[in-house]
Amino acid sequence: MKRTLFCTVLAALALAACVDSNRDNNGGGEIHDEGSKIAFTERAVPVNRDGKPADDVTLRFYDDQPNVAYISARNFHHMMLPHQQLAVKRNGDSYELRSRDGQATVDISNETFMSDDFSAFTNMQSLTGQDLPNVGYDETGFVRFKSVETTPKSVRVTFDFRKYGIDLRGDEQDVYLPFTLMNDLYTDLNLRTAGFNGERIVICVNTVRSPLLAVDSTFIIANYQREAIPADLAKYRYQDLCFTIDNLLGHTGRSPYEAQWIANGIDQTLEAQGEEGRTVRQLLQSANTAEFVLGMQALQYFVHDGGHTWVNITRYCPKSILPSVNQRIEKARSAYPLAARLADEGVKLTTQKFKIEDEMNAVREKVLGKGRYFKKGNTALCVILSFMELDWDGWLNYYSGGPKPTLEKTPDDELLVFIDAWQRAQADPEVEHFIVDCSSNMGGSEDLLTAFRSVLYNVSNTTSENTLTGQRSESFYDVDRNFDGKFDEKDKEVKNRLNVGVLCSACTWSCGNLFTARMKDLGALIIGEKTGGGSCAIQHMSTADGLDYRISSFRCHLTYNGGQNVDPGIEPHKQLDRVNHPESFYDIEALGKMMDEYYHTSSQSRPSTPGN
């Protein structure tokens, strides 16, 4: 039964008094915001937190948008960070929010959110159990965050939600934002995110268990099985999507439409593309699930940045229901052929590198056979297929006192593959050159490439840019360089005597691309063809009805060579012809001669490298 505003506010105050005895004294003053005076109902919603039930969370539904879930800032913060409380102080229509690490101000009359330390305010890194700033850190165990230097220290971020028709609301004690909007602001580089599907909330806070599909597949199934959502929710879903793309999508410089949406917003950008763009815009506002999904597939064409941004959301549709979902989408494709064509073009853009990856793996196996370590003459080659395949739990357990992961138990662990190959090459007196083969490496964890660089060059810093604020950061890490489970003086004893090369191709992407860039910075020989690029870390997002998608993150635009963008790809020192002679990538004897020439091993000693 619907309650009156008066009764609901009393109930909210009583509930808040029970859960937070440390509430700030509010400045008071009359609330003038008209939206906040609209009657509402509240509902306690069950929460699945990383596969386990957590405390219910109270959501608010206003009568003018009865299907759009709002949540108090305090409740959302505590939901994501149960060990923390958010302090809220009201002064009329303005609310000052203070988290453990930062602060923000929300003005519900002007519909604005402002913060001078936005990254700190939304920092969820304390979930790792460490006192960390809001930086990219995958908690692998063998890499430990040390420090970060950011320039400038502070930049004001202001979000104006009036541009998107999004209404912020409040009461005497707290400010209320749409649930999905709160999640947009908090979602981070460690893939921590939350979604609400009208029935329950699913939260992913484990850094290697994302997206929401991995936590609760039935949550996603329910979303796709709906023929349609209510009109008010569909309207807000589009508003929230536009806000995300305009403000939170990292600027890679790759999409030909990027400059337009930065200047005018994605809504006006689509409108300006004629009938095709207007069709996509129409579908993205549709309440029909299949039509909306087709709209997202077509949107991929406009926001494509090589593969980090993935709004083609059927990628995260459970395989058990994908055939039936595709049948419904096919009907939408028949009704909207212009959108169907754009969706197909988007698929081509996002799958091109996967085809090259398959081709390179097949050629390598044909030339060299199966295996991860190969040697010919004075040259050894180590195949690193990704920077993602890792015994995550095993390494964390090892650094907590457990047994060390082994190749026998986890033969595909890329760190173990690298350590084994490098140690074999180091111990072999014939070997002078060590080539890291990233020719089919599509990326993964920056922690892993940081460990590789540290072993080879004793360098473990990383540089990035925040595309929202323009701030540039350099982060420094400690690496357990001998992998004995300890960070100590013995790590300094690790020396690399080998000349280093990197083999790359057009599908060397993301962290594979970044590794190539930073190794080139350090003087390693780069062989192959221009890499595929990829410059941003990713964030997993959720639509207002709980569908997964992901974007390149504004929080971390990766750079090298004094701040240069890595997205265009890295040119090799020695060019190989992948199209006509792909086998040349795996001719170790020829690669060794290139290394000889580059390092002048016949007449000179190996050039000195940092820390060695």
C-alpha cells in the first residue's frame, strides 16, 4: 500500500537512526526542490554480494517515476563499503558528503554533483584491505603498491544532471540519486560494480569476478527474458547511458565520432548522423528489450575504440538463453535494417583482432610446434599469450603463507611460464637474447606486465592520464623480483644478463600493447608489425534495468614516453610482413640475427639497463 510522503519520511528517519548513530548534525533550512516533495514508497531489496547474501538495502521509488530506483548516498556508500560510513550534512538544498578519503557536494535544486577530489571520494580500494588511493592495482600478491604522484593534485569535477533530465532529490537527512547513477560514479578500475534488475541487487567487489554475470547468471537471465520494461524506466535508462558516455567514457581518440560527442554529447551526435543515427537513438530509448539491445549493438559502431568499450551487450548474455534472445533481436533487425547494418559493422570492428590472434597462434604452432619456450642458437623465445591467465587465488594464498603455485598444477599461468623461460635462458650459456612473444597477446592485468618489466629491467612504474580531469599520474610499485614470497633486499640481487626483444603484431592489444610501448621506452628491440593499440583500463557498468556493459575508463588512460598516448599502436624497430609471410614471426634464427644487429653482440657488450 502506498504511503504518504509524511509517513515515508518518518519511516526513513527512524530507519536511519537505527543504522547510523554517528550522523552529522545537519544545517537545516527549508528544502525547496520540488522533486523532493513528490510522494514515494520504499522497498527493502535483497542483495547478492559476490555470490553470498548480504543485508537488504532500502530503495526509494517516487510517484512520478515509479519504476526508477533511488538510493540514499549514505546507503549506497555503505552497501559498497560495509566497513565505512558516509557523513552527510545538509544546508537547505545542498548536501555535503564526506567519505573516508574525499568529499563532494550535491545540489538538488541545480541538479549538480561537485567534487574537488572525485577519485578519492569514490575510492573503494580499502576493500583490498590496504590503505590505497584510487589507482589501478590488481592485488596479485607479487606486486605491491608503493606510491603515486598526481599533477595537478586537485581538479574540480562538476556533473550537471539537468542536461540529461535526471532529477536529484533529498530529505531532511540524506540526498537521493538514482541507483544506477550512484553506481556510475563509484564503479572503478578493479571492476567493482553493482546492478539492480527490479527485484534484487547484485554486487561484484572481487576484482577477478566480473561482470555481474559471473556473480549471478539468473539475475542477467531475468533481465533478458523481459519483453519490455516500463516507459519511465526506459526513459531514465537512456538518460543515464548518455551521461555515462558523455562524462565517464575514456577518450582514446580512436572513434571518428569522439570529438562530436565530447563537444555536443552522444544524444546530439546520434541526431546529427541522419536517419541511421536517429534510428539508433530511437532504439536506445525503446522500452522493448530486443529493440534496446539492437540499439546498443548499433551504438558499438559509434563508440568503438578497439575493444575496451563493449556496449554490444549480448556478449554478457548467458549462453543458455542467447538463442532465444537472438530470435527476438532478429525481429528487431528486420524492422530496423539501418540499425542492423551498423550493428554488423560494429561486430566487424570488434572481432578483427580475434581473427588475427587465431591466425598467429595457428602459424606459431605450425612453425614451432606446441610449447611456450623455444631456443635456437643464441636466441630464446618465450610465448606469452596474455597478461590475464594467472592462478589468482594461488598467488594470493602464497603471499599469505601458502604453497607457491607451480607449472605442474597450473601450466597456463603466464607468470610461471615467463619465470621458467627466463630462468632457463639465464642458465643457458649459449643464450644471449630473450624474446618475449606477444604476437597474439590481447592484454590483461597491468600487475603482470609490471612484474615482467621489473625482472628484465628493474623498472616498475606506470604512467596514466585521467581524461575527465586532465590529471596525470605516475604510480610506483614494489615487485617481489625473485618471487620468494617476500619483499626484501634479496629482490635487488636479481639481475638480467640477457638482451631483450618483444615480438608483436596487429592483435597485440591493451596490456600487450602497453608492455610493448614501455619495453620500447627501455631500449628493448621491438620486432613485428605495428601493435593494435588499446589505451584505457576498463570499467564494468550496468544499465538502469541491470544489463551488463563495459567502457574504457576515464580514470586511467595509459601513456608512455613522457605521457604519449599508446592507443595508436607502437611501431616496431624491425618490420615483418604478417599478411604475406606470417611464418617470419617465428623464424627464431632470423629473429636472433636482428637481435645481433641491434645489440651489436659481435663487437659490443650488452647495453646497460636500469637496475642491472
